[in-house]
Amino acid sequence: MPHPYVLLSAAVSLDGYLDDTGPERLLLSSPADFDRVDEVRASVDAILVGAGTIRADNPRLLVNSPERRSARVAAGRPEYPLKVTVSGSGDLDPDARFWHTGGEKVLYTTDAGAERARALGIAADVVPLGADLDWRRLLTHLHDVRGVRRLMVEGGGLIHTQLLTQGLADELQLVLAPLFVGDPRSPRLFGPGGYQGGRLRLLETRRIEDVVLMRYAPTAPGTGALPVAADHHWLALACELAERCPPSDTAFSVGAVVVAADGTELARGHSREGGDPVVHAEEAALARIDPADPRLAGATVYSSLEPCARRASRPTPCVRLILDAGVRRVVTAWGEPDTFVAAADGSGVLAAAGADVVVLPEHAERARKPNRHLLP
């Protein structure tokens, strides 16, 4: 199901701590960076913190700039972003500033936690998620019911760890402060977990007074049928490649990217590239990879259109090329229409051969764009 764009935001000391053990919150950011955070808050639909952050810091989570709040209202948005928190127990202080400042609030909790929160008189929309907390269900509810398209997550470390290890974070905005904490009892940004094995993609570095902002995006594909944030990035790239195809009245414009399990791009291709009038996107990408490359077995093929199961231009369809390469995971945006081949069902052929096929229909409109002249 569609989720919001999830942006993790945090500031840490040089030795990786979010705070010290003193009674007051340790201020890691510079004044200019606090203003940048305010700007980011003003740009999103919702801000989320965990229950531990509410207990430890008693935050208000407001957009402080009157000009930014006015700009939100002028654009037809609420003055403040929706404020969201998560608590399995529902045991929260009803007098905390979080509930009594800003605009609307939502508490996601368990069935038992919802009973406790309502009994305490928590001033929020209390949404139970079942016997246990489920991040995917939470994000789907935010997207579909609350209309949240961009979500800023400001902690704490457990929340950041869970979202990253479950592949649900689209971006990490990390500010590095020039000081040390040194106390092992202090909270760290990330805990142990199954993080992606490869390198993240660096989006930006920026000096802000005496701190440094670093923006990263995960790159590793998901496994099996569950999509992760990086799947959306790679499929969007495939759709971009489709827009580069030479136009045709007899074939679709398709883009494809092959990505290893650690997030390394192995190859890319698009229809009719290199002057070949009949080459398909998946065919062009796979031809660039050594068939003996051991990374193919764990790779994912991203294709803007469902890979073909039958074709007239060459004897081997793309589903067979993918399977013969050893790839067993395919992510696509759009099923092949009957324009040239009736009931092609490339996804069905792949699934029957044991491959996982993930369809992300939120990318379908962009995948159709360079093919509109071929569609009814």
C-alpha cells in the first residue's frame, strides 16, 4: 500500500549520541540549524516522535516561524503539521505539552494501549493497530486516512532504528555536532539491527555554522514481496529511463535497472537504445552484466512495464532472459496492456517460475506517460 515519504531527522555528537544523561536536553544543533529544522517542519504534512521522546524531552513540535505558518495557511494547509506519536502501552502523560500545543494530534497504539490512553484522557485521535504495533499499517493509515504525503520523524533512536531496518525510511537527515558525550548510558541514534549491507546514497552535505548536515537515502532493494523505500527510488529511475526512449508506434517505451542486494546498480537500459530498433529495456540492461556475476542471484530487476512474456522481434522474451540470468525478484509499475500481445502476463510467468513480483502502482502514471499515444 502507498506510504508517505518518510524523512528521519536527528542531530548527534561526534561519538554518536543523541543526548547526555543530564536533567536538561543537550542542544546539539546550532541556531541556524534549528531554523533549518523549522523550515523542514513547515514543509511536511506530519511530524512524528516516539513516546520515549515525549517523556524525556516534553517537546511541543511546532513550526516556530510566523511567516512559515502563514505560508502554510495561504497554501490551504493547516497552520501546523499533524503531530503523531507511537506508544505500545498508551501510558503517556495527558499534561505533556505535545497534546496542548499546535494543531491536530494522533496517537498510534495497540488495542490494550488504546484503552489506557482513552482512560487517561489523552487529547488526541487514538488509533489502535491491533495486538502489536505495525509500522506498515501505521504508515498506510497516515497516507490513506490522514492524507499525509511527507512525514518527518524526529526520534527517538528506537523509532529511527525500526524504520531503517524495516526499509521504510526514504531519507536520513543527520546533523553532526562538534562535541563528545562519552557516557555509555546516554541514548544513541541507532541500535543493533538488520541494516542494509551496502552503502547509502549521499544526497547532500552542507555546513551550517559549526555543524554539518548530511542527507542520505537507502539504496538496498527489498526481499521477497514486501517493498521498501529504495524500491521506489529505483523504479522511479526506470520510469525516467522510459522517457528517454526513441518514440515508436509499434512498441512500448520502457526503462529498466538491475540492482544488487547491497544497493549497487549493476546496469540500466531502455527500449530501442543504441540504435537497435527492437531491443527491450530489460534485455539491454542484462546484456551489460557478466552472466557469471554472482550478484545476479540476489539482484532485483526494476522495469517501468511488466517484462514481456512473448515477443515477435526476437526469440527470447524478457521474462526468460531474467530467469536465465538467475534473478528472482522483479519490481514493476504497470502491467502490459493488450495493445500488441493479448493476455501477455509476464508477471504470472515470473511468479510461476518462483520469482517474486512486486507491483508499485503509484508509479504507473509516469510509466504510461511516454506510451500515451499507444493507449486507448
